[in-house]
Amino acid sequence: MKRSPGFTLSELLAAVCVLGILLTLCAPAAKAVRRQTTLAV
């Protein structure tokens, strides 16, 4: 069985999971930073 170019299904799923976790962690932090900058100005 030759390895197909690009991502395998498991690699793709792992990447999607990691991106989802990063988004859920970064979204509240980004909102908090925006609030602080708007309040500071």
C-alpha cells in the first residue's frame, strides 16, 4: 500500500481537533484583549 500524498484521514482529524482547541482557547482571550484596548483608549 503506497502512502498517498497529502494528509491521511487520521492526520487531518488530529489537525482539525488541534485547530478547534486553539480557537476555543484564543477566542475568549482575543475578546478580553479587545475589551481592554477599547477601555484603555
